Amino acid sequence: MFLKIINYSIYAIIWCLYYRLVRSVNFRDEKILLAFGKNLQKVRRQMNFTQEELAYESGISLSQIARIETGKINPTLCTLITISKTLKIKAPELLDF
């Protein structure tokens, strides 16, 4: 019985350390994705596009545009290129945040 308690304790400690490590990495990524999303929203508005127009003209779903702008998903390079071409800007402008 004593060994089971030790095993569970070790497991709990390892799980806590792993969770803390994963959360710290994800938190940093979330900040980057949120900053990118805010920049995309700013550029999109400057180019007089609504989310619906950008979605329609780029062929990217409206929900995906919304999730990118709110930092909920990490867009692929191909998605960034598609968005930049639709907005008629250079891709690095989307990364200027």
C-alpha cells in the first residue's frame, strides 16, 4: 500500500511539472497568436474588408477568419499567403506587430 501511495505521488508531481511546462509554452504562443490576430484585424479594416468579404474572396471560412483574429488558431503559411493576396498586400505586413 505504501508503494502505491509513493507511485501516485511521483505520478502527480511529474504530471504537475509537465502541465506547468506545457501551459507556459502555450501562454507564450497565445500571446503571439493574439497579437497577430489583432494586426490582421487592423490591416483588414484599413483595406475596407469585412470578415465576411475576406472569407468569401479568399475562400477561407468565416469562422476560420474569426478564430485567427481572436488568436484561437494558428494559421498555416498557405493561409497567410492567401489572406495577403486577397488583401493585396505583402505577407510580411501581416507579421508586422
